[in-house]
Amino acid sequence: MRRTTLAHLLLLAVVFVWGVTFVLVKDALAGVSPLLFNLLRMTLATLALGLVYRRDLRHIHAAPRLPYRQLAVVQIGVAALTIACLLPFFEPHPFL
């Protein structure tokens, strides 16, 4: 089989899976909240990737110390700026 034919078949498989999961996600969200659904989804994805890469996980070392206070200030600033920029688009205003 030529490489281009294989690539097209794989792309069709991705489109099929994507289309099927769209319907499944829509049905699943009818029964649970989006927050719970994403929690379960990300937990399952983390466990699956942990199984796939379990040998590589042994070679992870502790991260270097980071300036957590500076990172927290920047994160709070970014969050406040995001809320301030998006606030005019909400009707009625959720914080007023």
C-alpha cells in the first residue's frame, strides 16, 4: 500500500472516531455536569498515558525550585485581566 493511501485511510479513521465521540460526549453531557465529565475524562487519560509510559516515568526527577510567589502573582494578574476583558460580554453581569 502506498504511503499516501495509508495516510488518507488514517485520516478517515480519525474523522470517524472524532465524529462518533462528538455524539457520545453530547449524550454524556446530558447526564452529568461538564466539570465532572472533564474530570473523569482527564483522569482516565492520565491513567492510560501512565500505563503507556510507565517505563519512562521512572526516570523523572524532582523539578527545580520555582519562584512560586512570583508565579502566583502573575497568574492572579492574568486571571483578573481575563475577567476584566470578558466581563462586558456577559449579560446580565455575573459579578454585579
